[in-house]
Amino acid sequence: MRYHFSLPAVLSLAAIACLGCQPQSERNSAIAFANGPEPTTPIVPNPEVAELGAVKPLRSEPFPVDSSSVEPTSAAFDSSETRFDTGSAAEDATVPPDMRQTHEDLDATLWMQTSAEYVASCRQAFRTAEEQLLTAINVPSWSADLIQQSELAGHPPEATPLPTAVILDIDETVLNNSPYQARLIQQDGGFQLNSWHEWVEEAAAEAVPGALEFLEAAEDAGVTVFFVTNRQNSVENATRRNLESLGLSKRDAPDRILSKQERDEWTSDKSSRRAHIAKRYRILLLIGDDLNDFVSIGNKPTAQARRELAVEHADLWGVKWIQLPNASYGGWERSLYDWNDAAEDALKLRKKYEALSDGRSE
């Protein structure tokens, strides 16, 4: 949620905060003082706020709070490194009814669902991927996996006759889950594991623009496609139904979906699954929406550490690593509140505000 405070609004809020135990007539006088001179034309009262203080409860505080007063909820983690169940929402906070109130995912979700720029960004990414695919096939030492790349670099071309493959993430890479995000916004809620699994079981996600064309190009080129996802293994069948219904995976094809915990060693860090594929295939491209789709990020890195890791591998972006846009959720967001997924919304929001930079020198 976003809130914008002006000095008059703050003064008005301070005056109104003192009115709870005063008679109505005194309240009216105090409100008049806080709001300034009476206008020359009458103001029609808003029936929704006829009683002072009749404001909508919010999920989170609009301003920094004392973290010592915030009790974390129990968190039930799901398979994705970017998805988690925060249990109960933060205690309700109240603000004056004229304050701007929006859900934190509103703009990002609308951008995915309505903007030409989102469609263009996705198609541009997959067009780049298709062009790089044709180049990579003909370079025997080419690999998008960092470990395999080092191994192939020391071998002559004739010693590396592995078949080729590409690895793609699923959520916000080939499947667009913005309808689920929209439901959370309409309910003024947050991610819950149960509601997420219900959405996955619907198998109703649409294809990300450009994904189908790229996968068809890979098939035509004889390149095997693998999906490495941090969705729970328990919903893999529903995931497969969704992919097949969109033509993103062929019916009755061999299982190419590698879900989290499908094997004990397959954790949220996708490197073990990439290594599993690299034993039998030369990995031409990695395609995803989160840094974890490309490289092991370590244990709870800071936002700055994640950016430095991206810069460290600058020569791979747009060549062997193809990034899809996702401004709704991901490791970028979790790093802002120190990966404390069990924290209340109020604490997370405060951490996000603290991470903002207004470009002014301190």
C-alpha cells in the first residue's frame, strides 16, 4: 500500500487524534480548526465517513513502526523461493479517509495485464533467445551453465558430443499468474499457500507472450526443453495440464518438469537440478524471471549482493541468460526485508520504504 502525506494532512491528523473523548460539538470545533477557514461553498459530507474515525482498516502500517512491537507469524513455506504463507495479516491500522490507499501489487499487476510494454518486453526476450539458440547449437563449447561452461572450455569440440537442451523457469517465465495476483489485490490480501495451490489446480494460467513461439523453435531445432520450477512436486500434474493445454508441452511427452523436492536434494537452489541436466545435455540457454534461475545466490543475500552478482556475470545477459520481467514478487523483494518471510506486513512495508532512494545526498 502506498501513502502520501502532506504537512496540512499531518497537522489535521494530529488534531483529529485528540478528539476521541470529546463531545461532538467540541469535535466539530477542533476539526474546523485543523482544516482551516470554512470554505465559501458548502461541502457535501461523504456518507461513508459520516462518523469521525469511520475509516477502512488496512493490512499494514503506512509508516515506519517499531519492529520490537511486531510479533512474527508462523510461516508455511511452499516450493517457490518467492512464494510464502505469512499466516495472519498485520493488525489493522487506520488512516484518515482522504489518504491514498492502494495494494502494493496493483501497478505491477496492471502492467502485466494491460500494458503494451509488458508484451513487448516478453516478446523481445524470447526473440533474443531464439536468435541465440541458433548460434549456440553450432558452438560445441557453448554452455549457459557456469560449471558446465568451465568443463567444456578445456575440451576439444569432438570430445563434447552431448545433445542440447534449454532450461526455463515456469512462473512468470512461461506461465502468467497475474490473475492470481489480481485476486489478492481485490481481496486486499497477501499470498497464502492454500490459495496459490487452488489457483495452480485450476490450470488456468495463460502463456507469457512469446513463450510458445520460442518453444516451437527449440523443438524444430531438435533442442530438448526442460522446466525447472520451485512449484511443489504435489502440484506437478496440475502444472503439466496447464502447460499442455497451451501447447507449451506435448501430451504424452517424457517428463521434463523438475519440481522442488521431487528428489530430496532438489532444494529451492536450482543448481542441483541444473547439474542433473548437465550430466546428459549441453545447456544452451537459461531463461527465467529471478536471479536464482541462472546462478546459485547463496544464503539470503542482500539486495546489493544480488545486484553485484548480476554485474559479475554481465557478459551472459542477453547471450546465454535471458531475463523475463517480474515486478510483482521474487528474490529482489524478499531481500529488502532480509528474507524474513514470517514478518508482519507492517515490518515488511517499513523495510521497503527504508530501501527507497530519492536521489538526494544525505
